[in-house]
Amino acid sequence: MLRTVIQAFTSPAAGPVGFALAFILCGLLIATATSANHSEQAMMRQISVLTAENQKNGIALHARLAACEGGPADLAKSRLTNANLTPEQRAQRLAGGSPQGFDVCARMESADRAVLETLR
């Protein structure tokens, strides 16, 4: 078996076949690298779009939360106390508070949705 392998590598046809095979593999490597580069660029564009949307949504959600947490009378006090709370504790505080705040926020959200749907 070893003799067959040695004869295959030392035959006169081994050089041109090996050379052609090397060119084919080189072409496949270039095609794969180009495809990977295009995929990476497309994914980077998607990541930047999603990051921008995430930041925009985060700002809107923080504004809604601030509007729901307290009225203008106790806004400074509620911000100071809410800054030290975890999100779960803030949600429990909102749920334990007056339902009027939720009602106002729900009305504001439904009005926002109505305005946004008319803009679409």
C-alpha cells in the first residue's frame, strides 16, 4: 500500500494534477473569504440599526416610566427614591400605589398609539 502511494506521488501526472488541485482550492478559499466578508458587513449594518432602535426604545420606555412614577408635585422626591430601587421594586411600588397613575398612563399610551397609527 505504501508503494502505491509513493508511485502516485512520483508519477509524471502527479505534478499537473496537484497544481490544478492547488488552484481550485485557492479559488474556493478566495470565494469563501469574500462571502464571509460580505456577510460580516451585512450583519454589522443590522447590528447598528438594531442598536439605534434599542436606544430609541429605551429612551421612550424611560420617559413612560418617569411619567408613571410620579406627578409634578412629588417628582423630585420620587426620582431620588426610585434611583436606588431595582426594576422589580419600582414595579411593586407602582402596583402598590394609586390606580389613578396607571389609568392616566394607560390613557396616555392609548392616545400615543392612536396618534402613531394616524401617522403611518
